[in-house]
Amino acid sequence: MELKRVVFGNATFREGDEYHQFQYRFTCAVLVFAITITALFQLAVLAGPPLYDPIYVMVGRGFLAVSVAAFLILRGHPERMRLVAPAYAVLALAQYVMVLLFNGPDELRAIWFALNLPGVYLILGSRIGIAITAASIAIVIVANPHLPTPYSPGALITVVLGMVYISAFFHAYAARSISFHHAMVEANRKLAHMAARDPLTGLLNARAYYGLCEGALSQARRTGSPFAMLFVDLDHFKSVNDRFGHDAGDTVLRAAALCLEQGIRQSDLVGRIGGEEFCVLLPDTVREGARLLAEKLRADIEALMPDIGSERLRVTASIGVAVADAEVATIAEVQRLADDAMYRAKRQGRNRVTCFDELDSAAVPGIKQSA
């Protein structure tokens, strides 16, 4: 078994959660380190002469047990960070208080308060980091007169200033890291959006459209629901480019794309898969529903009359419809049938909706019969 799996379990994170992943893994590493160091100390106590206060030793054993429990609770479950991390931060602070009060022979024991701060800032953020810093400084100052051997004023000032410096440094570092992470996530989101979109129309490009179609098909197979596909082709589009220029053609494409995008449900998918060709996937849709939507989209496109500068241009579209059972059909098969239906609409005079006919689909299992 890999060491990473032993320490971190099978925890998974979504894209964009890299900082949360770091916080989770860092917390697990801190717990493993605390368990290891505390266990070695307890073994040394058992093997050597009784040099330490019994209360301090017992508290250390309790800290070891709680650290093991926290690790087992957190391992593989990053969603438990909100509970485990703050509770463990308070527990660690209490442990350092016991070290300060009952481990008198260790003159440098106050350093544990300072060493605790970086982890708190990185795991829990600036607000809790500032709170733990303030609590640590207050504890050291208040407890110092009651120690068997109090720290000198100079040593106390050094300890306090050290904690203030570390706190300020990691406050700035943590805030900057989080800000950078958010900026990186947003930049990646924008890049992913741009990579998935057709730059002219803003619709899904062919690659992204087909990728999402496969996911929708898998969902349809799990639920056993049918799905439909519309193949939309703008009529006489080449003549628009030839007669009015490519700028006019781009205007027509953008208008048609917006019409399609606004005319479908949120659960539907629409993509530009060719020059003037668009494809629409309709999950959980039967033939009649697909035909009615296709007819509505056809009428909406005909009513667009986009302004190309010199005039308003009448635009029409031929739409092919195919409906299938997700369990036995593939996206490529259904699109081919919708494409065939669209070409039939072209042959019948354009500006119309044609549904795939079962009489043509005997060799294609799973394709729904037309009424």
C-alpha cells in the first residue's frame, strides 16, 4: 500500500479544491507527526528514570490517545476537517499549557506556543490564527509569575515578540496564498469555459458537446429514460456568406445560436458542431415532446430577422429529430439518424421539421418509432 494512501486514505477532491486538499493533507501530516513525537517521548519516559512530573506524563498520554483518535476520524474524510481541525487546535494549545506548567526542567518549553502558530494559520486561516496567537501570548504572560522558575523579563519579551513575528508572517502568507489560489481557480475556470465554447456563438463546441452528451447518456441509462436529439441546419447559409459577406453570416449564426440556447431547458444541451450546423440533446424526452420543441425552435428562427446592416435577413432552418432508448443506442447513432431526418427536411423543401421514421430504422435497435 502506498504511503500516501496510508496517511491520507482514499480522500478525493474536486477540481478547484487544491487548497482544501493541501489543508487536509497538511492536517493529516501534523497529526502523524504529533503521534510519532509523542509516542517516542512516552517510550523514552517508560524506558528511563522518572524525570518528569507525573501529571505532565499522564497529560501527554491523553494527548497521544486523542491525536490517534483525531487521525482515525479524519483519515479519508476531508469533510470532517471543520470539526476535527478546530478541536485539535484547542487541544494542542491545552497541551502546551500543561507543558509550560508541569515541564519545569525544560527551559525552552515556551517555544511550543510559537511552533504551533504556522500550522494553525495554514489549516484554519487568519482569524483563528490571530485568536490562538492572542491566547498563547496571554497564557505565557499570565502563567509566568506562577511558574517554578519564571522567565526573566527579557526572555518573556523575546518569546512574545517571536510569537507576534511568526503570527504576522503567516497571517500575510496565508492570506496571500488563499488569494492566489482563488485567482488561480477563477483563471482555470475561465480557461475551461473558453476551451469548451465556440468563440463565435458562445455555445458548446463539438468536443465539449459530445463529452457532455456521453455523461447525459450515462444518466439516461441509469434511469432508463429515453432521450431525443435535434439536428439543426440553417438553410441556404452559404448564399448568405456569398451575397452579404462573412460578417453577415456571423451575425446570423450568433442570432440562431442565441435563439436555440434560449429555447431549450436548463437540462438540455446545445452545441455548434459545424459551420451552420447545431445539435441539441434532450434528456428524458419522448418523440412528441421533441417534435413540438423542434417546431417551436424552427418558428423562432424564422421570426428572427437579424439585422445585417443593410437589411433584415430572413433566416430559416431544417431540423431533424430522432428519439432513442439510452440502453441500446449511442450518441453517434442517434445523431446520424437526426442528420438523415434533417436532410430529408431539406429535400422536402427546407424550413421544416422531420422526424426519423421507424421504417428506415429496422437495423438500428432502440430507435423510437414515429407516430
